[in-house]
Amino acid sequence: MGYISALETVTEGIMCSLGYGNSFSGLCGALVFIGGLVGSFLFGMAGRKAGKRIVYIVKLTTLMMGLILVGMIFIMGMPDQKTLFALSYTAFGFFAIG
């Protein structure tokens, strides 16, 4: 949850400095939680079926979360990428909260 809190805190400042509006940065913040709701449901069901192998699910989600954060850094260098921003924030929430 620390990653989510940090991302939510700096999202508006980052996105506004890149030329995106306040409403779009708020939408991206909401997409993190929407992706997290879907991810927590799916990973919760997978965790029940995995039993003692749940460690592998945690390792997978942590790896994907890190890769998405690196991808978000590259997306920030490209102009006018609203769709990629929205998808990356949703995917980040899916793996970070899930």
C-alpha cells in the first residue's frame, strides 16, 4: 500500500507538469483503485486454489508491479499518451493492490 499512497500523492504534480489536466490525473487515481478491486478478486481466488504455492503469485505480482513502474517512467517521456497512462495506472493497481 505504500506504493499506492506514494503514487496517489505525486500523481497530480507529475501529470500536471507533463501537460495533463487535473481531471485526467484524478481519473488515473481512480483507475488504480478500480484495477485493484479487479485484481484483488482474481488473485484472491487464485490464492485459494494455490494453497501453499501462493508465494509464487506474490512473486509474480511484485515483478509485474516493478516492470509497470519502469514502463510508467518511459511513458512519462512521451507526449500525449493518455491511453497508455490510463492503462499503466490500471495495470499498476491490478498488480499492486491485487
